[in-house]
Amino acid sequence: MGTTSPARGHEGVEVPVGPGTLRSVLREVPTAVTVVTATTGGRPAGLTVGSFVSVSLDPPLIGIFVDEKSSSWPLMRDSATFTVNVLSGDQQELCARFATSGGDKFAGLALQQSPLGNPLLPGIVTWLDCRVEEIRKLGDHYFALARVAGVGTTATGGATSIVFHRGALHAIP
């Protein structure tokens, strides 16, 4: 396999990488798809997060990246806790529901409550209850670093999760 440096021009001079080029390259990297939920002011709030990452095992830290244009994030940003709902392979509709702006995203869902008091979505593979450690603005996203306070599984045997790859959602076998 040959190597090339798309960030260097013919003269060895660094060339800026634009958003379109970066998006085209990064679409080849599968990313975890989750729905992050919180309870704020006694009401549930949630959004689809396409950038979820394990940060550290000891201490147990994870991170989420949220688009600065999200209309749901301002409702959740000041919450001390959130829950990461790992969607199962057949929950593409649920993923789309929480990726849209406005409306009651929780309408008609049989919710459970996490130990920290956040919504657990039905049919998810697993969940992580988290306490926010830090929120930082990075480029066009917010990065929320959180300590994992608890985990659990709600799906029954053999459920698969989903990833976003090449512009579409895919179940992991």
C-alpha cells in the first residue's frame, strides 16, 4: 500500500485541509452512535451523538462531542449527569428521532430510569451513567468529559450495536 500525504503540496508545503476533504476522509472511519439523555428541570432531554469515545479505564472516563448547533445540548449542558444509551442494530429510527431538532423525542417511548435519574431508552444494548467532569469548546463542537458512575445492560441476548460509516448507519454483526 502506497503512502501519500494529502496535507502536503507538491513543494512539500503544508496545504490546509478543508471541512469537505476532512469529512470525505473521515467517512471511512466507523464511529459509535449513541443517544445521550439527561433530566433537566424534571423533564427528559436527549440527542444523538456520533462521537463517543472511551478516554480512560482508571479512572473510568468517557467523552462525547456535541455539535455547537445542537438545539438539545443547551437543555442538557448544565446537567451534572447524563446517560449514554448504546443503540441496538435495529434502532435506526430511534437514532434519527434523537438527531432531529424540536418536538417531543420521548413521545410514546416506554422509558426506564437510570440510577442517576436519567432516561434509559427501550431496547438499547447497554448504558453508561456519567457525572460531568468538564465541558470544553473545541472547534465547532463541545467536548464533555465524564466519569462513569455506573453501567448496565438492558437488551436480551445477542443484540448488536450500530455504527455510522460511509454516510449510513450499520448494525455490527
